[in-house]
Amino acid sequence: MDRDDIPLLKALRRAVGDPDARVLSSDRRALGKGFADAMAGGEGLILHSGLLETCAGDQECQVVEKVCRVLPPGREPGSWLYWKREALAYDSGYLHGRFDGIRPPECYGVAYSEDPTARIFIEAIPDAQPHWTAETHSRAANALGRFTASAAGMPDIERHDWMAIGRAHSWTDIAADLLNDPDTLRGDPVLARWLAGTNLARTVDLWQNIGVLRAALADLPKCFCHHDAFQRNLLVRETDEAEPVIFAIDWAFAGHGVVGKELAAAVGASLMFRDIRSDEANDISVRMFSSYLDGMRSIDWPGASADVRLGFCATTAMMFALGALGPWLALLRDPEFSPVVKEITGTEPDRFIGNLSDIQGFFLDLGEEAVELARR
């Protein structure tokens, strides 16, 4: 460890509970990158391991450091990619001790530099995670339902300008010019695969109803959301209790939402990144929605299940059937971004596009259901 790295030293000391602990040995290992890290070429996540001399004796310690760097579209708080959001969420204390179902890792400190860069030091959750089955997804959905119910109707969220409105709205704004351009929709080679068969006409039809979906969401019960709570960002720690402890990492999109919205990423992103197979989409999403609703009701949420269904269907369709075309098409059509796409998705771009085509119909089904629900 660099002896001049005061933020890291403070984080290690907080992790062992001794403000005067001395580092005897240390090591660092890169853990991986997310979307913004891959785009910006940042280090992403770093695992720091060390042996510290404490007042209670020598103690092994691990701390995860997340490095957040700015991207051109993410300089302002209103951006879905706002570089400082996660650091401010942890630094504010807003995430800790107030929600049910899921919890953030313990935060050991946040440091800023003039680059601009933010460094977040958090608890290291054990690497050994259970293999996710349909039952694991259902248990996670139940936890997210409890989280939504505990985060519903919180007037104080209006005071925090770092909070995002979520990708359902942001991505459809980004995709608007494309969706209003029939020549590109028909002629682009990537979209020819992504929107193959009836998917193109159905996508255009759904876009014509974007105003209906946005108006419907505006009337639903409000809540605080993680906005990216799917398998890669949910770490399961099994315990002796009936239910595991589920930690949510990567709060970079956290902010304003509505009931049902939290489930959109849990289903949609899991399908996009092939954590759920396309041929399992209907069955697993039905189970997950039921579990999510059960989780909400388990802590006495008094609202209507129809509101939750509308929130889930509308936001999933807006984000993945429509909005995903905006940020993803630019990456998928340019060969120079192939390494970035592979870094983010874990697969070759060609295979990723094929999966997008396979799941587009499912997302459109949810969108058409949402339009019907909104018009009742």
C-alpha cells in the first residue's frame, strides 16, 4: 500500500475498528468493471487485502474500493450516468439503516480528487455466492418487494439532487431521435437483427404509446429505487436463518421511482446479460412478480397489485424494448467498441445482439400489457 494513501488507510482502520491500526502488509487485486468503468477505461473495483496490527492483535482485513470517473454525458446530477451519484449516496448516509429486504455494504469512507474522481471504500462481501436458480431469483424478488415497500412514500427523496429518475425515462429520451427515424430503424444492420420479424412493427407501435406509459407512471405510488438490482449487483450471503442476507452493490443509478419499477432491472437486465435464459423469460418473470408482490405485502404495503403490475410492465418495456436502443446501438454498430461491449456483457457483440433479438418479443409483450392496463 502507498504510505501516502490516507483515504485507504482510514478505510482499513475503520474496517478493523481501530483508528490507530498499523498496516503490516497489503495487496491489491482488480475485481472487474461496470458500464461506466469500461467506457472510461477506469480501474472499476479493487480488492485491498492486508494484515493490520491492532489494539486487539494482528487482524486480516479486506476492503473493496470503487473508483468513479466522469464520462462526458455524466457530469450533471440529472444525467443517468452522473459520476458522483454513488459516492454521494453513501456519503449522505441515506442508504443505511432505513430499508428492508436488501442492504448496502458497510461504507468505510468516500474520498474525492480534482480529476474529478470519487473513491468509495466498502465492505468486502465473501466471493462464494450460490449458483442462481429460478428459486434464487424468486427469493431476490421477494427481498426487492420488501425493499420497495419500506422505501415507498418517502417525501425526503425530493431533497436529494443526486438521485436519478431511472433509465426507463432517461433511455427513452436518448432513443427518441432513433425511434422517430423509420429509415434508420429499417436500414441499420444491427437493428435488422435486433428487431427481426414482427419486432420492428411492434416496437414502432409501442413507441407511439410512450406518452400513455409516461402518464401512467406519473400517477403511480412513488418510492426510492436502486434501479439496477439484478444478479450481478445482488450478493447473497446464506445464514442460519430461513432467508439469506442480500447485499446490493452499485448504487450508481439510485433515485426516484414507482412501485414495480425495482423489478424491471431484476428481470430485464438478467435477461439482457443472459443470467436468465430467453426461453425461461415468461415462467421466471411470473414467479418473480408474484414473489415481489408477496414481499411488499409481507410488511403490510396497503396499495393495489394492479399498480405494481403496471409499474413493472411499463418500466421494463420502456427500458429494454425501447430505451435500450439509445445507449446500446452506438456501441454495437461500431467495431471499435467491440472490446467495451465484451467487457460489459461478458460475451461477443454478435452473440449479445442475437440474445437481444430473442428477448425483444418478451419485452414488447410487457409493453403492450402496460398500455392495456394504463387505458383501463
